[in-house]
Amino acid sequence: MQKTKKVTDAFIAALKKRPEIGNAFTSFDPSFPQYLLQVDQDKAAQKGVSIDNAMSTLQTLMGSYYASNFIRFGQMYKVMVQASPEYRAKPEDILNLRVKNKAGEMVPYSNFIRLERVYGPEQITRYNMYMSAMINGDPAPGYSSGDALRSVQEVADKELPKGYSFAWSGMSREEVLSGDQAILIFLLCLVFVYLLLVAQYESLFLPLPVLLSLPAGIFGSFLCLQLAGLQNNIYAQVSLVMLIGLLGKNAILIVEFANQRQQEGLSILKAAIEGAVTRLRPILMTSLAFIAGLIPLCIASGAGALGNRSIGTAAAGGMFIGTVFGLVLVPGLYVLFAKLAQKVGPKQVPTDDVKPESVSTKTNPNGVVLQES
């Protein structure tokens, strides 16, 4: 344990030298004063005392045991069995306590137990079946939790001696495990939106203006988070997933209307312009109303303020910048990919080239005209 303490202190000292780490500490202290109970099993057997019964009785006398409940004056009270305080005031009082043997006699603990003063950790922690020392810390101002996790990994690879390793626990472990999942979740969202729009437009190219308009909003989210001094945490990532649907909805309004106007006979450029102009008002109304609703989250205070600010700032900033740039980007991207779809897609056969079917007529004796094609 002393060697573990030495390695732990050296590791903490190395962590404190890194600018990403604001504070690091541990509660592992092998010099904590304790008393070790030395049980003489042979003497206990001679006295007819079971070790299991002796330890459970000692647990009840020193640490209490919940027995039952009773109701008095309309209130329920717990019944706790424990030795009176004057019988457990000092460590030596354990030797004066008694336990019942198999013959029903009360045997003092001093007959088979000896107290030994030792030093050790207040609580022994085991992680992955190895004795471990829990180290807690937080990132320095201006650094994210991801920066702190990377610095801990680098220090561990460099400073930990042979035979020692480290593992994440608590929120750090969850963040490390879910770190790579965020990218996968965003990709799945984009693929789902793309396939849905492909089925709606029956085209592989028309959904691309919707998807390519999303990076402007995502850039706006990260920019606003940086300006507000907030981190890219799980709350901001939830806002990004929500932002994909909201910005995609705005782009779909323009692309859908432009596609309908093009099918009615307008050119691609005129259809895109008319779609942007016609859908300008509903897009601005819904986007500005959404941003106004997020203002209380952006300026939140009190418990959970950082989480609320992260959600509000990422969503509001991404929505504002994505809407402003989307009104210009989406029509231009629609013109580009609609022309590309015309060149790559199947060409329609002119109606003049279709030969009329040959028709022959026959007249039956009853005067009915029969046609044969």
C-alpha cells in the first residue's frame, strides 16, 4: 500500500504540472490509524463460540442493527439494536463485550480476540479486482473535459511505472465510451434524413441541397459556444441533433416548393428564386420564434445553469446562422443539383417521335364497326 501511495502521489504531481488540469487529489491514505482484530480460532472453538456469530454480534453491538418498527403518537419509529454508548466509547471496550456460545453462556471477546494498532487506508477500493486509488480532478479554466482526459492519458503513458495502470470511472468513463458514438449518431441522422428525402423526391440529387445546408448551422453552434465560453458537452450535442431536423425543415420548404414549380414548367433558376422568395416569410417567422424561446436558456442561472446555457446557446446560435446562410445557400445548391439531375437522369422521349399505332376497321353485317390495332 505504501508503494501504491508513492506512485499515486507522483502521478498527481505530474498531473498538476499540465495546464489542462485545474486540480487533482486523492483520498487514498495508507497512514490512517486503525485497530486490527486478531481472532484466535482455537480459543474460540474451546469456548464454543462460532466466529461468524461473534462477528455478527460485534457488528450489532458496535454498528447497530435494524430490527423492527413501532408506532407511537401516530408516528412510526425504527427499532435499532446497539450497545449503550458507555460500553463502546473506546476501542478497548470491545474486549469487555460478550457473545453467547453454543451452551448459552456469555463469553467475553477478550478470551479469543486481541487488538492490534495498525495503519492503513480508511477504505480499500478495488477496481477490476485490483487494489486501486481513486483520483478526482477537474479541467482548468479554458479547457474542456476532453482536453483533461487526453492529458491524463498522456501522463499515464509517460509516468506510470511497470505493473501499474489506470482506468476511467464515473462520468469520465461514460464520456470516454460515448465520445466516438457522437460522430456515429450524427452520421446516422444524416443518412436517415437523406434516405427519407430520396424516397420523397425520387431523386438522388435533390436531397443534397438540404444536407449541404446543415454545416452552416453546425458551424454557428460551435462559434457561439466558443464566444460564450462553453464546452462541447453532451447538452450541446443534443442541440446539434435537434438542429439537424430544424434546419433541414427550412431547407425542405424551399426545395419542395422549387421542385413543384419546376414540374409546372418553370426553369430551374426561376423555380429556385420563387421558392426562396415565397418561403422567406414562414422560415423567418418560425426560426425567430424558436430563437426567442431559447433566450431564457441562454441566460439561465442557478442549478443546472451550464447545461441549460449549452443547450440554448448551441441551438439558438446554430439556428440563427444556419437560417441566414441557408436562405442563400439552399437556392444555389438546388440550381446546381437540379441541373446535375437533369444531365444524369433518364432523358424523356419527344412525343413527335412516337409512331401512332396502326388501326384497321372492319364492318360486320349488323352495322357495328370493329377496330383492330
